Amino acid sequence: MIMKIAQFILILMVSPFLFGVINRTKAFFAGRKGAPLFQLYYDIAKLLRKSAVYSASTTWVFIAGPIVSLSAIIVASLIIPFAGCSSIISFEGDLVLFFYLLGLARFFTCLAALDTGSSFEGMGASREVQFAVFAEPALFMNLAALAQLTGKSSLTEIFSSSQIHYWASYGPLLFLALFALFIVFLAENSRIPVDDPNTHLELTMVHEVMVLDHGGVDFAYILYGAAIKFWILGSLLTGIIFKGSSYGWGVDTIIFILLMVLLAVVVGVVESTMSRLRLLKVPHYLLVALSLSLIAFIISLR
């Protein structure tokens, strides 16, 4: 239990650091020095000291949006295994709970955007839900393929199975699952080529436009929730590759964190070498992930 609590604290502490790694990687490609690695920590601390301002046209839904979203994401992080160690919450079928917690976070974020009555934020919520129609089934089918392959329905048991055995016997399936999950990972975290987190043009934003009216402590919740979501979805990718070793929890933790940092570097490279897709092309992009996940699931049934 001490190790489980320690892993949860590490997730809460380290997850914002990954955004700093992404920004530094992008700055390197652009020939700039870039922001400090701990910039997101500074931003969150500054926002927590500010009070939120609410429009007279909003209701309790707008206030509850960031709180419910962050709470759902934090609970979802309790289900994710860390470096081969079992998660704090683990039971048969917990992957379904994990899936619905992410859906709950999205649902309240979209509701908060619609509650403002802003046409721009409503446009962003519409785009978010449209893309989720393709991203959520791809993620679910991906987890279903891994569950069918291992014969387990708990994320802890799925990602603690012998990776050497499964990669040797089902390498193509795991590669398909890994590639499809990476596509969903970029889309769910509003990264290029689906969305650009650094853009400020309302006509091209998806996730950022939904939180235009949030400020102060509410916006701090949104930024922190995005960092934790990046970590937990990245943990699924890392978990397929690394599921623990025989060197102990301490060494496994270091290896796992280094792999997460490497994933952040890869995201930075992708964002530095690719352009954002046209909005009409995003569903086609996500359909690739859904198709690969379906193929992986069909292979797992054999």
C-alpha cells in the first residue's frame, strides 16, 4: 500500500513536468531557449492565487465543469498501474470504469462550454464531441483487444502480464495496438496534428476554445487535469512496452518515468515536424486508429 500511495503522489507531482519537456523539445527544433521545464508548475501556482470571475449568464454547471473534470481524471489515475505495480483501485472490469471516467471529464467540460452561451465555445464543444465519436471507440476497442489477449479485464492484470511472451507471440497485434493508441493519445490530449494547444485563433481551436471563459483557480484545475490526463494515457502506451523488471520497484519507477519523458520528447518532435490537419481531415485520421484497433481485436479473438 505504501508503494501504491507513493506511485499516486509521483503521478500528481511529475505529470506537469512532461509539458515542460514537450515545450523544450519544440524550442530546440525552433532554435530557441524555450520556457523553463517547470513553467507549468509556476503557472498553476500563480492561477491558484487568483480568484475566478463568473459571467452572470452562467450557472453552477460552469463552476462544476473544471472541478468534476479534474476529480474524474484523478480517480482515473488511481486505476492506472505504475511501473508494473498494481494500482490503488483494481478489480475485474475496472477498464470500463476508467473509460467512463474519461468520458465524464469530457462531458462536463463540454457542458461548461455550452453553459456560457458563447458561440465560439459551443463550436469547440461541438468539435470535441465529433472527434470523440471516433476516438472513444478506438480507445475502448484497443483496451478490449489487450483484455482479450491477456484474458483479464483489470488494467493492473493486463499491464502486468509477461511482455516478453506476448511480444514474441503476438508482436503484430501489440504493434497495431501501440500505433492506434498513439494516434488516440495525441487526439485526446489536444496535440498536433489534431489540435494545437498553443494557438489562439478561435476558428481553429478545439479544446482551448472551450475554456476561454475560465480563469483563476478554475483554469488551474483545467491545466492540471490536462497534465494528469497526458500522464495516464501515456502510461497505457508505456505499459505496453514496459511492464516491470526483476530489479525492484525503485529501478522500475526510474525506468518508467524516463520512458514517459521519452514519450514527451516524441510528442515534441511530432509537433515540430508536422502541421495541424484540416478539421475535415481529423475524422479520417481518427478512423485509422479505430480501424487498427478493430484489426487488433479481431486478431486477439483467434
